[in-house]
Amino acid sequence: MAQAVRHSAGRLTVQAPLLLAIDNGTQSVRALLFDLRGELVARSQVALDGYRSPQPGWHEHDVDAYWEALCQACRLLWTLPGAERARVAGVAVTTQRGTVVNLDRDGRPLRPAMTWLDQRHTDENEVPQVGPLWRAAFRVAGVAATMRHLVGEAEINWIRANQPDVWRATDKFLLLSGYLNWRLGGRFVDSSGSQVAYIPFDYRRRRWAGPRAWQWQALAVTPSMLPELAPPGARLGAVTAQAASETGIPEGVPLLAAAADKACEVIGAGCCEPHVACLSYGTTATINVTSRRYVEAVRFVPPYPSALPDAWSIEQQVYRGYWMVNWFKEQFGHHEQSRALLEDVAPERLFDDLASSVPPGAMGLMLQPYWTPGIRLPGREAKGAIVGFGDVHTRAHVYRAILEGLAYALREGKERIERRGGVRITELRVSGGGSQSDAAMQLTADIFGLPTARPHVYETSGLGAAIDAAVGLGLYPDFPAAIAGMTRVGRVFEPIAANRAIYERLYKQVYLAMYRRMQPLYRDIARITGYPQGASR
């Protein structure tokens, strides 16, 4: 491995290099320094509190505020013990997926960023129309409705229909990762591993779609609006003088391509082989496996690019995921949060106690976590449901039912990946905020019937970005070596046989039947109330 050399008091001192990972999530921006063993040397965090919803379902954030939060996080980092700027060998950015930015010819934001949580939809008669041959092909394939939905969800189509002045003035249409990489390195270049959005991206080849692809007809974007793409680990440039003055990162430090946050979590958790699945208990809960083959776990829904340049992440997701846990804590967890302040303990420990006070299966309380409708599985008509209430149930049962419902949904995703991908998953690693809960970890092991491990560090998305940087800089010879050297498991939770038996029956006999039984009712609700639009068809 390479080492950084510096002069100190006239002597030559050898210092191991550090890697700076910038992780712009939904709730905060974190600046993270890792060493070459994957140990977190220093960490700073700045909350993102500038979100706004001008109308129900809209979700936006000031574009410049993302950059300002990144700068503030970096400046704070350099004040911490161990955060030696002279040892920084490279920097890599990982961000939330699907958040888009419009810039004019001078690089100025034209409107707030539309985040991945935004739910606005463009009417069918207001979106660009694909040619008759493509429409016929979609009908034959049975995906015409899905394609209409995807085109209606595309942010650039909504902007074209509702803010034509912004659309006409748009010179660059970037994901948040591309925007931050541009601010750091001064070039419009982004990682192919970050391209998860309604954009003309060829997921099979991990590059922009070919000139005859249907996406160019269906999306109001042109090739000139999009950045150059580079694979994970490639050099995107170097930190500019302007960025150095605003962040404190030394000028000229190499800027490396990483990938989207979920993809980085996968390799940061050490999941580079398809038999090891990565569960992410974050705002969106997901299960991912790394595959060297292009596999669609759901037909016509592509796997996403991996943080490895030659692989894909086969993913199944629960869109609102651990957002439901935070919702519960905000609405019903005031007692635990107040106690935590009085007793000077982490609130999560008290919520673990709450979940552990209830037996496995929550005494028959079953939750279906479809708080936000899907595209195909589940369908757009899907809604959340809690069934099995009785007079014995308390908020503790509801809390455990939420945790169990999320694990059931992700187990269903695991089985779909196994069927479509021809793999057998035998181990689980769990990252994200929910991984810090012992109760959530144990019930996950019990519901899946598999050993379930925490990675050695909590910041797995940042670690994945650091791994990309380490390989790109030649500090490791290849990705297998970097993942072996920088990741390892922490505590492992083994399934408890008695709990597993209960969960097996509830999952197979109850959970798997819930959506099929409830679907007609969901459609009736959509038909009567009009929400979600078009879901009753």
C-alpha cells in the first residue's frame, strides 16, 4: 500500500494515507475520514433542515444549501482529533439517489432540487410521446401502463410541462452527486454508479442510452444536458482552488468516482458475492446482492449499477422503510425520548426495550409496510395495513409489528432475488440506522432464518465510497483486496429456533396472503377517493 510522506521539524515522517468520503444523505451531510483498514478516524455531520413542501407530495431542497452543508461538514471535520488534512490522499462523494438539479449556462441553480421523495406526477397528455413502434412493443410486452407511469414520474417532464422557462434555460440536468462532484472538481462528470433516476441511462451497459433508445423520446432531456460518466474508482479530476478555500480540503487532492449511497453501503458492508445480502435499514429499506450478471428481479425493472465497476446491485426495496420507525417515534415515542434525556441514555436503547417487551409475532398483529405505492410489486394501488388488533395490544406491539413487517417484506424480496437470479443467499449484513437496534437485528435473523451481522462500522455508505477511492488511487490492487482489507463483521445474531418457527408460519400462512387478499380493497379505496391517481384501473 502507498504511504504519504511529509516533513516534520526537519525529519522525514511516514504517514499512512486517509480517504475522505462525503456522504450526502436525506437527513444530513457527513464528512468521514477512513484509514486503509476501514477504521473511521474522524466524523462530522451537518443536518439538512432546508426541505420544503410547497404543495402536498412535493419535496424540494435549496441546491446551494447542499453545497453549503458539505463545506460546513468538511470545515468542522478539520477541527477534530486525527483529521490531518496533509494525509488526505483522495476524496469521493456518495449521495441520496434520484435527487435532480437544473443549472443554467453559468452553473447557477434554476430552481430548488427535486428530491427522491417528491411525488408529483405529470399527466399523460403533457409528457413527450414515444413513437408508434415503441408503443406497440410496450403493449406486446405487457408494460405499457408501467412505462406511462415512469414517464409521468420523470422530474424533467414535469418541469417541461409546468415550468417551461426553467426547462428552456436548463443547460445541465444533474443528479445531486453530479452537482457536488462539479462543485468539488470543476467538471461536469459523474460516476456511472450514481445514475439511479428517471434519466436516459442504459442500466445493462452502465452508460447513457443509445441514440435510438426510447428514453430520448420519452424524457424531455438532451445529451448535452447530461454529464460525462466514469466508472466507480475512476479519477474525476482534482479539488479546485475555489473548492479548497470553501471546504478546507487541500487543493489538488484527487477526486474519485464512487456510487449512490445504497450501492456504496453494499460494498461497505463487505457484500461482494451474491450469497451475502446487504439489508439497509434506512429511510428506504432495501435488500441488495452484488451480481456480475444483469438480472431483473422484477421483469423490466433493471438492477442498479454497483459500486464495483463491473457489477450490478440486484435490489428490492420498501420505499418508506425505516421512515415508519421514525414516524412511530415522533408520534408515539415521547415517553422514551423524555426518559432518555432524564436518564442520559440513547433513546434507541429504550425503544429496543419497548420492542423486546413483546413476544415474537406481536401476538398476531401483522403489518404490511406499503406506506407508499410502488410501480409493479406491489402495484400502485397498494396501501399500508395493520391487521389482527385485539384488546391486548399496546403501542409496544405496534412498534414490534412495524419492525417485523419490514423484515417480512425484505424476506419476500430475498426470495424474489433468489428465484430470478439463480442464487442462494446464506448470510445477511445489515446497515443503516436500524442496524443499531439489537431487537431489529435479532428478529431479522429469526424471520430470515439466517445469521445476521453488523458491519464493523456504522457508516457503511461512506466506507464504500472510501473503498472506491482506495482502489482508484492504487492503494489496493483491486476491489476484492480493498473489500477484504477494509471491511469485516461485528456482532453476529444467530436465529433462535423457537422464534423462527413462529415467524415461519406467520410469514407463509399470513403475510404472503395479505396483499392478494387486500388488493381488491385497495383498488376500491383508490376508486372512491381518487388516491393514488390511476391506481384503481
